[in-house]
Amino acid sequence: MIPELGHFALVLALCLALVQGTVPMFGAAWGIPGWMALARPAAWAQSLFILMAFVCLVTAFIQNDFSVSYVAQNSNSALPVMYRISAVWGAHEGSLLLWATILAVWMSAVALFSRSLPDETIARVLGVMGLVSVGFLLFMLLTSNPFERLMPAAMDGRDLNPLLQDPGLVVHPPMLYTGYVGFSVAFAFAIAALLGGRLDSAWARWSRPWTIVAWSFLTVGIALGSWWSYYELGWGGWWFWDPVENASFMPWLVGTALIHSLAVTEKRGAFRSWTVLLAVFAFSLSLLGTFLVRSGVLTSVHAFANDPKRGVFILAFLGAVVGSSLVLYAWRAPKVVGSGNFQLYSRESLLLVNNVLLVVAMASILTGTIYPLALDALNLGKISAGPPYFNIVFVPIMVPLVLLIGIGPATRWKQDSPWQVLRRLRFAVLVSILAGFAYPLLMGSYSLAVGAAMAIALWIWLTTLMDMRAKAAHKTSLWAGLRALPRSYYGMVLAHTGVGIFIVGVTLVTAYGVEEDVRMAVGDSHEVGGYSFRFDGVKEGEGPNYTASTGTLHVSKNGKEVTVLRPEKRVYWVQRMPMTEAAIHPGLLRDLYAALGERLPDGAWSVRIYYKPFVRWIWLGALFMAFGGVLAASDRRYRVMAKRASARAPAITGGGATSAPAR
Amino acid sequence: MSGRFQAFMLLLALAWSAAALAAISVYDFPDAQQEHRFKHLINELRCLVCQNQSLAESNAGLAQDLRQEVYEMVSSGKNDDQILKFLVDRYGDFVLYRPPVEATTYLLWFGPFLVLLVGLVILIRTVRRRAALATGTLSAEEQQRLHQVLDQPKDKDQP
Amino acid sequence: MLRYLLPLGIFVGLVALFAVGLYRDPKLVPSPLIGKPAPEFTLPTLKDPKKTFSRNDLLGKVSLVNVWATWCVSCRQEHRFLMQVAQRPGMQLIGFDYKDERPAAMQWLQSLGNPYATVLFDQSGRTGIDWGVYGTPETFVVDPKGIVRYKHIGPMTPDAWHDHIEPVLAQIRTGKG
């Protein structure tokens, strides 16, 4: 009964989405207020039904309803409840429903927090989002129905892939999708602006908070995926340039360019057609990611099981959405003339360079990801492009970009001189080069690459601090000056600081991390990274739905015990898949990591031990970036906008908030 | 339907890898340099039966065999090029995670930098031209084009 | 105007690429041995470990080298068709038993039938590596001069035989098409 309800709810949602995607748009085009007013209620009603469908699927999982094919394929009665819920988005059909649900949440949020928007705009924005929703609902109903029944019902399910039975994997997809889907808001705003022919600073100001929040979620989602892959898969790495990882990283890069570009459009009125194009790109890349992961064109550990029929649908959808937006862009954008005029050396042009670098970085990743496919399609052979390629091509593009983090804020709008900027920043230049290149000396073996990377990180932090001091200098005291700086500024400070933290983490763990595969008999000791690891044998045991062999490693440093690591080898009962569960002792400055291999013929075990210095800084940096984004999005002027709008509503009784003018 | 069934069966036969089990094999090396070379090589080589994993990570049977091959070749004194050639002769360029630089891959290797260069050049020229427009320093040709644009009927869509 | 159409142009190109790519198998690894001499090898036969078979024994006849194993589910699937193939004149069907157990393999052939003129035993898989074997079943077509003419990946089916193997055999017969 419940699955049928869910299915029906999806059908109803589709009908509402069709209405939402068409009527308000025509209403905006022809100036019919009644039609435009349909947008918000349609969005809320549609969201309600999608949410209902989602709840129905979750219920089916919790209740172990194995008459639903999707539940039977991805769950099991022995599966702990938490994973039964996360199994909802563990495979193709359910993750599509998650996509649709998150889209519904964003739509409702836009409908709710947009009182100050003119009716035409909100009609168009919700209309575009409605059309996107139509695509996903159709996709589900036509090719990937999560509520399909299995007759006769299975006795028990095939269990969730053991790799996914993990807290990280519970949170990672929802965060990631919130980011991906959130870019549809920026996209919808861009399309609305193109359709309405008005790309002014107001449009940029409305789009900005939505875009920044979506970007923050995407940052967290990607970081979670990287962190999960590090601790779960036992390979000690944190990024493989796998096609699916790239599919999430590309929209992030363009999203970063977009938030910077929106800032310029809002403040200076420049870059308008650029910003619109970036908004279209960001969401297009989200959709492209969906295509790459579900169509079977690329090989990836991440890819969902699929068939070409689904691939054809998504490709058609992708073609329709992106194709029509680019046509609209080609038609309308030439008429949009940016009002900014600025000299060759100015903050505007540096931000343009920033955009170009980020887009080229994205293009290089896109090239590497689809080049093997392209060659194969043209019958020119079969190659692979993996981490060696991406590292060689991507890193050099990033170097000038991160240097700009320091140069940009120190450069004036409209016109400045490079020499003046250099003079202003000379302290940072000197200290970062000296201290940065000196750092590897402390570590023993010298490496120029490490020196350069540390110099860059220091450069970022020093220039950020100097900029804060410069901007806070206009008040009576430094403290008053700092207090007067808006949240959006601190958001930037936090995010840029995060970039520096990230660079330090990546560099130090790559350069100074140690990995050793050793044969250990009971009582054997091995030294890694200054720590001593003593192997105390392996015990057999059981978990809720698996059998485990647990090893014990006593770790000490200079004779003092630091921790006991218990790496496991598990065999899950249902899928009979063996899995390594690594044991990690985390720390801010280093991780100690052990994984159990195999029992060797002589009774000893093969054990892998890692010493990973500063590895947590990688995800810490990402967290700083995400928090910076959220902080910036919560800036007063966006909240002031909302308050002002409600004050403008015909309420005679007092309470009209007279807030300070938005900056 | 038969085609898809075949593909599925093939996948079953090919994918006898336990992707979730880290590949921990112990190899003995006489010196650190050889060990370093070995680790570098197995990270550059692709596991042919896996869903995108390197020889270092994969625990598939073929991956274990190939790691053993590479180990033996490193121990017997072969250099990196010879080892890579050995594998490419048998499995093609697919086995390399670092694609070779040849005619079909020039675009892959040099494309991004070319695009960057072109992008920067266009950026500089566009910004210069716009700045010149604003400060009134136009060439004769540009002045003529400016008049052309200004003389066109006004578009109601202009912001 | 042109530069505003550029993103659209690139996008259309990408979509075309993907459309073609949808019908390709990204995991298929083509063999670099095609058109080259078959690798040197010497393997013991399955039935009699003391008897060996090497590359030279392939020469003079058209050989179909079929790589199989008892642990391979698809090999069982193609087996019946291979029994039919074995009846065809003008070629020898050589089996490479890949990374298997001798008793299990003998049992398999006994119960399902033996389509092979000779079955060779590659226990370590070393010879398989030389032939670029990455998964079973795989079938190589080797001409009388010892040149590898075609590699079929996956179970041999009547369709595959008709569409791919027979044209190659015809080419060999008419003398290098």
C-alpha cells in the first residue's frame, strides 16, 4: 500500500511540476498576474508530494518490505536501522528520489524566502526549477521507479553493499546533492534574468546567498567523500581523480568562479554575461555529473549499475536543459552590456583572471575525464588518464590562482599599479618566501616543491591578515575597525584561510607520509614515522551482520603508550564480500593508520602501517571554506533585504523595521 | 536481452576482485630506492579488471599477478621504461594511468595550457579595448565601429 | 556574436560524443597483439604434465586459442557452442586452462565434454599475461603463420561467431584480406 502511495505521489508531483514549469513562465511573458501567482503554491504542493514519496520509500526500508524490488536489492533484515535508512540513497533509483526531494526542499526555500522579489522573477525562477523537476520525475517514472514491486516478494534482501554501511556514506550523498541541486537555484535565477532581459545588480544580490550556500554544501559533500574514502578503503589516499570524483569537483570549480563573479556583478555591475554563463555552466556540470555516473560511459568504482536506456534519457534531458539555456544565452547575452569599465591592472581584471583560471582548471579535468571516451568513440585507440595526468596538468593551473588570493584583495578597483601593490605586500612576499622555503630544512630532506607550497600557504595567510588590518584601519581603534567589517568579509577571510590550510595538508602528507607493508608475527615490532607498532595477534569475533578478524597493534612513542589500534577484516554474511576496516588514531598533526592484510602461510600476518602527517588539514581546510561560505551568506544585507520586504507588505501596524541601508 | 545477459556474465567473470579489500602484499627489497621505484610503478599502472583502481590498490587476482611481475622485473634490474613497455606490449596503452604523449594525445596534454593562453590573450585584449573605449582613446577603425553601433535602432531590451 | 555561440558549439560536440560513447564498453581492453606474431610459450598439457605444447605447434593450421577456467561462469555458458565449433573443419581448437586446478578441470571436461584438440594448463597465469589475458573467457584467432588475427572477449556465441570470427576466417582462407 505504502509503495503505491509513494508512486502515486510522484505522479501527482509530476503533474504539479508540469504546471509549475509552464503556466507561471507564460504568465511572466504575457503579464498575467494570476498565472504568475500560481508559482509558489505549485512549488509547495509539488514539494509536499515529493516529500511524501520519499517518506514512503524510507518507510518501506524501515519496515523491511521486500516486496519492493529496490528494497530487496539494497537492504536486509539484519541491516542496522541507520543503514536501512541510508540504503534509500544507496543505489540508482533511490538516489534519484533523493535528488528530487532535495530539489523540492530548495524550491520551497526559494518560494519562502523570496518575498522581496518581483512576481515576474519568482514566477520564472520557480518555473525553471519546476522544469528541472519534471525531468527528474519523468526519469524516475519512466525508467527508474523506486517503488517497483517484486512478485513474489523476496524472503530477504540482498543487503546494502558493505562499503556503504558506514556513517560517512550516510551523510555524504545528501550533502553532495544539496550542493549540486542548489546550483539549480543560481541557474534558475540566471535563466529568469535572461528571459526578463534584466541582468542588474539586484539580480546578483538575490542570487548570491543561494549560490554561496549551495557551494558550501558541495564543499562539505566533496570533503566528506574524500575523508570517507581515506578511512574506509584502506589505501591511505584521499583523492583518485576518479570520474565520479571529477564529476563533483568540476561544478565546485565553476561554482567558486561563480561566487566571485557574482560579487563583482553585484558591487561593480561588471561581468554580467560572464556571470550568467558561469551559472549555466555550474548547473550543467551538475547534470553532466549525473549523466556520467549513471549512463555507463565511464568506468568508476562509484558508478551506479545502469543500462544505456537510462543513459539516453539523461543525455536527452541534459541536451534539452543545457542546450536551450545556451541558445538563450547566445540570443540574449550580447544585448547585455556590463557597466564596468576598468583598467588592465585592477581588481576587476584580476577577478577575471581568477575566473579564467578556474574555468580552464575545470576544462582540464573535463578533458582528462572524457578523453579516453572520445578516442574510443572515434576509433583512435583505448587509453587511460589517471592521477599522474591530472596532477601534472591541474596543479600548475592552481598555482597562479592561489597567488591571486593575496594579490586580489590588495588591488584597488578600477585602477591600480602592480608596483604599488607589490610595495604594499612586500612584507608578505619576503616572509612567506623566506619562511616557506626554510621549512623543509627543518624536516631533514630538502624539497623545493614543499618549500614552494609552504611559501604559498604562508602568502595566503599573511596577505589575508594584512588585508584585514588595512580594512580595519579606518576606525578609532583596530578592534572597532574589525568589528565594523561585515560578515561577508569574514566569510572570505575564513574561506581563503581554508585554502592555505588545505595546501599545507596536501603538501605535507604527500611529501612526508610513510607507508609500509610488513610481515608481522605475534610479538613483532615495527617502527614507522617515529612510532613503534607491536603486533599482538588476531582474534575472531562477530558484528551485527558480519564476522570479523580483529588484529591488535600497540603503538608507543619513546616508550610511552600512545594507543591501541584494532584493524579488522570483515566478511559480511549476505554478500560474502571481504572488507578491510582500517584502524586510525587521528590527530591534528598526524594520523596513525593500520590495516590488516592476510594470514601468511607461516602464521604471521601482512599488515599495512601508515604515518600520515597533517592529513586532517586537508578536510579542515575544506571545512573552513564551507564555514566561510555560510558566514558570508548570512551577511546582514541579505537578512535586511528579507526584513525590508516584509516591512513593505501592507501592514499598517508598526514594526516597520528601519534597518540600516544595505551596503 | 541476450546481449545484456552476456555483458552481465562477462562482468561477473571479469570482476572477481574484492575491491573493498586493500591489497596488502609484502615484498622484500634490497634497498629503499628499488622499493620506491616499485611503489611508484604500481601506482602508475591500471588494474585491468577493476572499476578504476591502480595495481597498488587492487586485490584482484590479475592485479596480484601483475604486481608480482613488476616486482620481479624491478628486482632483476630492468628500468622503468622497460617495465612499462612490457605491460603496454601485452595490454595496450589502457594499462597506463599516465597516457603517452603522441599525436592522438597532443590535445589531451597541451590542450588545457593552450586554452589558458588563448583565454588570457583574449582577456587582455578585451579589457584593453573596453578601457580604451571608456577613456576615449580609440583607433580610427574602432571609432567607425562605434558609430555603426550607435547608429543602429535602439533595442528595447537594453538594460 | 560568434563567441556567444561557442559554448553551445562545444556542448553540441560533447553530446554527440556521449551519444556514441553510450554504446561503447569502457571496460573493454583491445588487444595490442592483433596483427603481430603470437607470443612464445611452452605449456604442459592438462592430461599429461610431461607432454608440452609450444608456439610452434600452432603453426600450419588455423588455431582458435580459447582461454577458460572452471571457476568462470561465462565459460560454462559458451561451452555448448564450443562443442559445436569443434566439429567444424579446417582449424584446431586449443584450450588454455587459466589459473585452475588440474582435477577440477579434468572433471569439468569429463562431465561437459571436451571440445579441444589439445588442452594446455597455465596454472600460474604467466602465459596468460603474455597473451594479454585479463579475464575469461577469451578466444584468439591465430593464422597458420602464427599471427594473431583477432581476439574475442567474453563468451563465444553464435552471433559473435557469425559477425566477427567467420569474416576473419574467410580473410585467412583467401590469403590476408
